[in-house]
Amino acid sequence: MKVLVINCGSSSLKYQLFDIADENVLAKGLVERIGSDASQLTHQPKGKGKYVRETAIGEHQAAIKMVMDLLTDAQYGVLTDIREIEAVGHRVAHGGNVFSRSALIDDEVKQGIRKLAELAPLHNPPNLLGIEAAEKILPGVPQVAVFDTAFHQTIEPEAYMYSLPYELYEKYAIRKYGFHGTSHKFVAQRAAELMGKELSQIKVITCHLGNGASVTAIDGGVSKDTSMGFTPLEGLTMGTRCGDLDPAIVPFLMEKEGLDTTGISTLLNKKSGVLGLSGVSSDFRDIEQAASRGNERAQLAIDVFVHDVKKYIGAYAAILNGIDALVFTAGLGENSPEVRDAVCIDMDYLGIGLDKEKNGIRGKEMEVSAADSTVRVFVIPTNEELMIARDTKRLGLDT
């Protein structure tokens, strides 16, 4: 039983091919920096050598075609025929108030995803591209959408409501939805396993830090609050997104810069964040390198990001009335000892302490708490793909 999971992000594509009968990963890979001249595809088939290719990849559909070709490649493939794939699972960023759980994809579901693109302009469109590309290559194969927003449907009204006229909520369903739910759920479950406890027994703050970034407060396995909101624009400073912003800035800039609604949306979603602050890149690796060479704006971008993460951790510790574990995950959270260290500095009042030597790891699962830390601190590589594969099997193969 072969299940392919496709996770199309704003500038990346992660994939894993599972033999879902035993949850064995047959191949996995990552396409990074889609839309640039320096795109990179890394493909790792089980039991074979890694394949890395650097090339310009202009859009997501081209990236998916490259992945499909590699899965059946004579040297690096793991399938003799692409038709061995029995179902495809897709990560979809925004389900709005339409999708509160995963769904078997049909025309109605695709139309719902398309309509919700106005709420997640950087993600739902590439998510839909992934779905449509997979349908063309694998006609008739069940496709399942797993929504990032579903995990956060447990958030209470006092946390998800905005202080706008109530009739606007009734009319347009304007509320906090939250994102990265599949990732937050997975790493919280894994943290509980590493602690030897039931998830229902612990309070966890999970930090999904990457080009898109969010922090979530989880009590007993239930999402209580999260930093992203009505769209993925709210919350932390991100790669190209501004994060939290005084709303009055929006009409001010529209007037001063002569921007229409499309222009201001492009500015806030695609030209802001650490890209806008640093003037270097939206990729934290580039920014860290620039900062190490003395680029003050690059260092400022890192400092702003770290300040945001620390602020949300403190706020969510208050919401949870204390925490048992702090988890770092996603591209930056898993691979930047410097950012983890900067976030945890001066957090001893919460009982958070980092072991400098343990924290030197990149991309590996490890507890990095200091010996005297009362909060256990973990680096846990996220596995949204496994969570998506499980739902895909349930909806696409078991029904």
C-alpha cells in the first residue's frame, strides 16, 4: 500500500513515499527555494545514495514533475511504475470554517480550497497546484486534503475572537484559525513520548520556526492558543510576512505609497518579514551568514524574530499557567543552534535552560535542556508527512 504525501509550502516542496502498511518511508525529499535561480532538490531513496540537484525551478508544478520522475528513476527510484501509488495526501494550509477535518478531494473540496486562497495567498494556491498536478499524473487515484487549521479548532472563543463588531464574525467568519496544526500536533505527541508521559498529562509550547513560523500553547494535547490568526500573516515575523502589525499602518501605507488592496497584500505577505528588514534574503541561512559578516540589518532581522518568539513563549506560559516542555521544530527550529540559544537566553524565570553542547546539533531529535532546567527543552524534527499519510490511508484506502 503506497501513499505519497506532498507538502507544498510557499517556497518549498517536501514529500515522502510511504508503505503505509507498516509506515515505512520508501523515499523522501525536499525541493527548496522554488521560484529562484538557486533551487535545490534533495532526494533520498531507502537503501540508495542521496541525489542532490541544483537548478532553477520556477514553480511548484515543475517541482512535482521532477519528484515523480525521480520516484521511478532507474538509479534513484523506488517504484517500477508511478501507478503503484494508491493514494496521495496533501497538506492544505487553510480550511477556514468550511473544513474542520481532513477530506477526500473532489471538485467541491477543490473549490473550497480555491475560495479560501484569499485567506492564505502564499499557501493555498501552491497546495492546490500540488493537488491538480497529482491528479493529472495519477488520474483516478484518491487524493486527500489534510488541513493545517483543523488542530486549532479546540481554541476557545476568548482566544479566537477579534474585537471587531460581532456581526462581522457572523457575516464573514473572521476569527483566529491558526496554522501548522499538523506539525504542532506531531511534535507535541513526540515530546510526550520522549518524556515517558501521556500527552494528556503535560503542558507544551511548540515553536514551528521556518520561513513560515508559529508558536502554539498545548494543554493535555489540546490547542489553547496559537500565534497565527485569520490568515498565516499574523504572529511572528517570518521570511516574507510581517507578522503582528498595528492595523493603522495598513491604510497609512496605502495612502502614502498609493497602494490598492493587492499592493498592500503583496507588501505585507511577500516583501516584509526578515526579507524586508534585512534587505538580504527571506532565507534565515543567508541572513545568519550576513549577520556573521557584520551586516547590521541582517542582525536586526534575527533580533526582531527572536524577540517575537520569546514574547509568545512568555505569553503562552501565562495562558497555560506554566509549562512542562518547550519544543523547537521546522527548518530553522531544527537547524539553528544560534536561534534556539538566543530564544532561551534569560528565560530562567520560566525554568528554561539550554545545554550549550547538546544544543549544537542540527536536524536531529534530542533533548537540549540544561541539567538544572525545570522545563524540558527538545529539538524534534517535525513529521507532518506521517500524520498526513495516516489520514490519507483512513480516508483514501480504508473507506
